[in-house]
Amino acid sequence: MASITVRKLDENVKRRLRRQAAEHGRSLEAEVREILRAGVSYDENRRENGADLFRRIHARLAPLGGVDLKLPERGIHRKSRIPDFTRDDLGWPEDE
């Protein structure tokens, strides 16, 4: 098993970790191990599940063929307004 040292850990963080460990009935060291394991597992599962979801959706829809969509031009449904941050009142530009 590997060991790591965490330097410059804020005392408030350490205190909160100790409290959390006690609530879970674990030592501080066991709590930190669990947090690290869960964090790494979550990232791997999220990445794998996202890719798997894409593959499942693609596999189900691929036999139906593709679809070409005509996207509307930007601002076609409403007049685009961009705030003018150079004005003192930070207001919106006047409608023309």
C-alpha cells in the first residue's frame, strides 16, 4: 500500500474531517481513504456511464438513419440585446 502526506491542511478542514470520521465510526485516516476512493470511483463511473449511455443511444437510433436539422439563425426569434458595460448605469442599450 502507498502512503501520501498532505501538507498545509487547514485546521478547520482537519477538524471537520475528524467530526465526519467520528459520525461514520472510522478513524481520520480511514475517512480520508474512503473520501479519496469514492472521489476517484465517482469520476471513473461518471465517465464510463456517460460513454456507455452514448453507445446505447447510438445503437438504438442508428438503424433509423440520420436526420439533417435546419437550425434557425441566431436572433431570428427575438432581437438580440447585449448589455453595454461601458455605461455608468450598466443598463441595456436602447431598442432601435
